Amino acid sequence: MLTSDFDFDLPQEAIALRPAEPRDSAKLLVVRPSAKPELEDHIVRDLPSLLSSGDLLVVNDTKVIPARLMGARERNGVSVDIEATLLKRLSPERWQALAKPAKRLHIGDRIRFGHESRVCLLGALDATVEEKGEAGEITLRFDFHGAVLDDAIEALGHIPLPPYIASKRGDDERDRSDYQTMFAAHEGSVAAPTAGLHFTDRLLAKLAEAGVGLQKLTLHVGAGTFLPVKTDDLASHKMHSEYGVISPETATAINEARAKGGRIIAVGTTALRLLESAAGESGEVKPYAAETGIFIKPGYRFRVVDAMLTNFHLPRSTLFMLVSAFAGLDRMKQAYAHAIANGYRFYSYGDGCLLFPETPARV
């Protein structure tokens, strides 16, 4: 298939710049494979009536870190502003990062992040460029390490809002809570698992009353989730990898729910990707603690996920390819056209959709 097969037009005014308030008041488009009508307009708090007793929601409990650092490189009396987005921790004091403008950096350069009176007694956070790649990626060795470095990043960092929001407004203190799910527990993401943003304590209580279970896994979302597909042919695209964990207890709970006839509902593309990475041919989920670079596109045979809750995604993106693999490309284009015509809000802070598969994982 071609990347252009997954293109569609989206008005700029459909892009949400703030989440719905309260979170479970967001619109919810239900997309069924054969029911009439196939497209149903709901709100997120209707979710308990759309699921069944014995179903199991699986959410991603990763936590977004304030991964965007603003600093300056000083060399030979010349200062250049540098923005670094932390991607992956390599050691207590070393991080892999994306730098802009990377072409102004050399190995051995020193970058000073922050300003006076915000970090410890030094008033700044310094790092050395240890390595440099060809696509803007660098390795930074910070002067601080461990918990002290974590505190410095928390104090100086900015929430890494997606480009389609950041291009329209700067981040603020509200984003520190808005761009975090209620499940967030394990730090490591530079993007939120945004389907989880729709949940509230009230909604969880109603789901529990309806007999719907909840389990958590962890997939740390990398900046690659925002990277465009640059190849014309999908077969040539190399997927970014992300680290995920499914505990033995969670794997057992998922397998037991399936054995009793309950449906597994992935909350977000991140949860779905990790579940499918950990599933055997029979759909049994095994404990998992590794990187996954799974690229789900039309033609993929789903093993474990029976339905998914997700937001509306970018055209030509791997995420739109994933939902098209799950619910069918033509059906998803119809669903997105319906959403645009009916005032749904798109992307990270936008509304949601509940998708049922074109080809069930179980027959």
C-alpha cells in the first residue's frame, strides 16, 4: 500500500487546543463493522452502556515528562539557542535527545539549560554533547545525575506538546495536568497516551458498576509517534521502537478475561501495540519487558484486541494506518468524514472513537 492511501483533508479549526472539560464529556464516535447505523454519536461517559460485563479495559500508565529543554550553546564567544527534546534515558546522567538546530552542534559542545535560581544552587543545568546522529539525534551527558537530574528536568522542562498544538500556542502550567492521564505512574514518555485522557473517577466508578474490568500496562511513548512517514511505499517504512512492560499479573488477568468470554478493549494505540507485541498466535498474552517496533497496517491479523478506544489521528500517519488496519480503511475514512461534518475535535486533546474490528480477533 501507499502512504497516499491514508491521506485526508482536515480543517485547521477541527484541531483541539484544549481538552474537553470535564474529560468524560468529550464526544465519542462508535464505529461498528456491520450494525445499522454503522456510525453512532455518543459521549465518553456513555462508555459503560456500550461495553458488557466481563469486558476488560487495558490502559497505558506511562507518565509524560517535561522533556523539552531550552538552552544555549556557547562556543568561541558565540551563543546559539538550542532546543532539546529528551527521548530515552541511557544512564543516570545520559539521555538520547532530538536537538534543534542540530547542525549548530558539535561533539564536545556544552549546552546550558535554564536560568538563575531554578535548579539547586547552580542556577542552571549543563550538559555535554557526547554523540551526534544524522537525523538531529544527540546524546547528552548532564552534569547532574539520578534524582537530582530528574528534579532539574522537572523544574526547567516544558511539556512536549504535539507540533500541531505547539505551532498554535505555547505550553503553560495547565498542560502539566491536561497532558497527563489519571493513570500516569511511570515516567518515561514524551507524548501522552491520549485515549486515556478521557477518563475520570466518575467514569471508572460507572464502568466498575457495569462489571467492566481495568488493567494497566506501560509503554513509554517516544517522539517518533509524531514523525511523518517519509516513504511512498509502506513496506519501506521503518517504525520507531518504544519500551513496554506487561507484568505477569496483568498478562494473567487478560488471559483469564478472554477465557471467560470477555472482550479486551485497548485504550489507545499504545496499549494495542504492546498487547499485540506480547500476544502469541493463539492470542495468549505473555509477560513482556522489551522494546517494540511493531508496525500495524492493513493486512495485519489481530490476535488479542477485540475493540479499541482511540482519538482521531493525523493523515498519512502510522496511527491512522493502525486504526485502518483494525476497522477498515474505507470505514475509517467514512468515520473521519462524519466526524469532521459533525464538529468532532481532532488529535491529542480531541474527542474519541470506539472501534470494533473489521475482522474479529476471535471467531
